[in-house]
Amino acid sequence: MSLRNLFNKRASAPTARDRLQLILAHERAGAGGSDLVMLLREEILAVIAKHVTVERDKVQIRLERGKDMSTLGVDIELPVTAAPKPPAKPPAKVPAKASSKRAAA
Amino acid sequence: MAKVLVVTSGKGGVGKTTTTAALGAALAQAGQSVAVVDFDVGLRNLDLVMGAERRVVYDLINVVNGDAKLNQALIRDKRLENLSLLPASQTRDKDALTDEGVAKVMDELREKFDWVICDSPAGIERGATLAMRHADLAVVVTNPEVSSVRDSDRIIGLLDSKTLKAERGEIMEKHLILTRYDPARADRGDMLKVDDVLEILSIPLLAIIPESLEVLRASNVGCPVTMNNPLSAPARAYIDAVRRLKGDPVPMTVPSDKKSLLNKLFTRRAA
């Protein structure tokens, strides 16, 4: 081991924590994960489709689990051109809250 | 009314069997009547950790199939008379367990004991889901390590969906036991901290079991760690866990075997 290694040692636990948070957020909301998220996704898409055309992969739905409640995050990227009468806005962020339990497998 | 507790984790080798034996023994030491049940069909080990491997005659599958009565299969602990073991079968495979058969055995166990502790096999297959199916509460055993935490997250999802309690729309009570924790390494930033794991898994903490030689020592001699050396750090952590399970508010600590310098200087070898 060189001297540089000795002094340049970075803590690895924060990396572990960040990687876990990322992968678990993905897995909890992912395909095998929750029926609830899939259902919400389909219904939200249907409602939006009535008014604007959005691409399916521009809608992201995440369910994040907390101690007493979970947060449902919905990100919808609206196309600038496809927006109807009110002038097009930049990609809208619609945070919503749902007091549902964890995304069950 | 008996409580059925499942000890589960997803990942193997994190301390489910050690925890089952330690919690079972600590509950029995506190005066409760306890049955520990090995669900790891084909890879049984609870008998070995409890020191009862040479006394197994009948097992869970014999009882499920009606080849033996529950009383014939239950092995009473030689050290604690209110602690019994129902071993798994070593020769059969887990498909021999039927839903109805397991339900019947669990009902019978509920009538006989205050606590029924089910040692789940690793994985998320049938053996693991059967072990958790009848539980009233769950202890999720996790190491402060990425693969263990990820698998625990998966198991928590199953506890909330595949158990009878979840199917009835009730909330499954879940507790975390963090095993093999090393506070010094966590302080140096080389190990996930307790709070990191709690934040990620979002279930209440039941105990922190420090990494300790005593755990291996206890399994070497086939004695639950709470009986083998009740004053050791892991034993104290498990005994506190049991007090919390019984509703006693015990402040959370990481027990330590290490002595301070003063202690080292002034005490000759404690027994």
C-alpha cells in the first residue's frame, strides 16, 4: 500500500447507502414490485391522454416508503408542442402524497 | 394467546438461526413457554445450534403428514424445560409441506405455547413464505451490508403481501435485528450505520447485535448464546430484544465485550 493510499482512504459506507437508496427506490416501484404503482400509472396516463398526448416513458411514478407514510411522486414531462390552449409550460412536476402502505410485491 | 413470530431475512448466513435460538431461549429464561420451529426443510440447523441434533426422532414433515403426533416430534430442551424444538426434516424437500398441514400444526402449537418462533429458510421461495404465513409478527435479521439490506427490503415486501395477516388487510408488525454490527467500523465510515439501515428499511429497531466471538462459541457447543454466556454482549442484546418484545421500554444500546483500560487494570479475569 502506498502512502497516498493511506491518506486518501475515503469512507465507503456513504456510497453503500446511496447505492442502496437508488436501487431500492427503483425496485420498489419497478415492474415486479407493486400492482398499486402500475395501476396508478395506467389511470394517470389515461387521464392525461384525454387532454394532451404524452409519451409513456415520459411519465414516472415512484412510491417512497417512510416511517408513518409513503410518498407518491409523479413526474410528467409534457411536450411543448402538444399542449392545448393554455401556453405550454416547461416539464411539470406534480408532487402528490398518498398515505398508502409500502409497495407490496 | 400465543404469539407466532417469524425470524426471516431473505439472505442466508446473516444470523436467522442464531437469532431464533437466542430469542427462544431468552423468552424461556424469562418464564415463557416457547417452541422454536425449524422451517428449513432439507437444510435443518436449528437442532445443531440448540444442541439437540442427536435427539431428533420425528420432524415437522412427519407431523404435517400425520405420521407422528406433535408431542412425539417436539424435543424438550435439557436445560430449560419450558423450551421446545420442532425440527425440520433433513431428508425430504420443502414441497412435502402442505399449506393445510402447516396451518394445522401452527394451530396446535398456538394452543400449547406462549410463543412460537419460526426459523425461516433463506430465499423468497415456498419454504420462506410458508414460515412467515401464519406469523403475528416478524423479526427481520439484517447485516449492515448492501446485499443483506436489499434482500431484507424484498422480504419486508413479502411480509406485507404474502402473509395471512396481510391478506386479511391487517398490518404485519415488523422488527429489525441488526446483526454483526461493529460500531468502530461504522464510526470510521467503513460500515453502514444503524441509522442508514433504519432509514432505508423503515421498520422499527428491536436490537443491535454486535459482532462477537461468543456467537460462534455458543454454536460450537450447541447452546443458545443467551444461555451459554448470558453476560456476553450478544446475549445482553438478545435479552434486551426480548424485553422490548414483551413491551418493556429498554433504551437501545450496542452492548460491548470490550473492557475499558481501567477495568482491564483492576479486574482479574471475570468468569
